[in-house]
Amino acid sequence: DPLPHQMDAVYTHLLTQPRIRFLIADDPGAGKTIMAGLGIKELKFRGLIERTLIITPANLTFQWQREMKDKFRENFEVIRSDVLRANYGSNPWQEKDQVVTSVSWVSRVEDAKDSLLRSQWDLVIVDEAHKMSAYSSDKKTLAYQLGEALSEMTDHYLLMTATPHKGDPENFCLFLELLDRDVYGDISSLQAAME
């Protein structure tokens, strides 16, 4: 059963917006995965999404798959290199409606990234999203570049992490730009808020 703070986050904040573009920054074990699952179920129930992509560190892909199945009765396919090789000539990203994949693999392997970016997603969820941080606007990591591309191709984008901020306003500003470049593009407002 969801806890009150999880229900509040999903039903009072996330689902009241026409476009879900949020950073869920909460302690480890606070139930970010539960919030994501509640959001998926409700958005599907409302007919607002059909296709969901979850990007997570490699060691968490099967955990996400298991939790979505056990707790929400949602079936997610894990796509990794063996699946891509087995489906040579087709695009498994486009053929599956609910997918979990590894951020490090898909951001580093050009074929995986290219075929992923040729698919369409209604909702993209990034777990451990701080791994998509950039050091500066001219030193963007491969994971950050993937995050930018995904941001452009979906209306609903949910970033989740327990460590969103490294004490560096420029880094944090770039991270928030993944959600909305126009709203979070000004570092001076973030610096003022942090003082």
C-alpha cells in the first residue's frame, strides 16, 4: 500500500500538470519507484500514455522489471545488447510498449542509442538521474546528451534521484535543464535560491 507522502506526490503534484516533467529527489528507500509505478498506472488509466521507457543503472534493470510486475502488474521488457543483436534489422525499442534499459549501455553504444532515439515514448523515467549530470555546458557527458535527446522527444519526463545536487549551481542548473530549458536556464535564480 502506498504511503501518504507517495500518494500526495503523485496525485497532488504530478498528475495535476498537463505535462509531467518533474524531479523526484527523495531519500533512498522513500519509495520513488512506488511513486513512478503509481504515476504509470494512473496515466495509463486516463489514456494519457501507452509507451513507457525506464532508464536506470544496469544493476537495477531487473529490479525495476520485477517491481513493476509484482507491485503494479505491469510487464516491462529489459532491452540490452543481446536483445538488440537478436532483433537485427528491426527496432525492438519501437516494438515494445514498456521497456527498461541501462543508462550506461544505451548512452555509450551508438547503435543502441540511435535505434532508441528512432522510437517514440509517451513517458520516460530516469532512475538515479544524477548520472545524467553534465560538468559544464561545453563538457556534456554521453549520458547527459542522451538525457537531452530524450527530453526533446517526450512530453512526460520524470527524473528520480536521492542525490540531485552536488553543491555546484551550474551543474544543478544543467541537470534541471533536462526537464525544461526555458524555466531552468538561468543560473542566477538558482544561485539566489541556494544562498
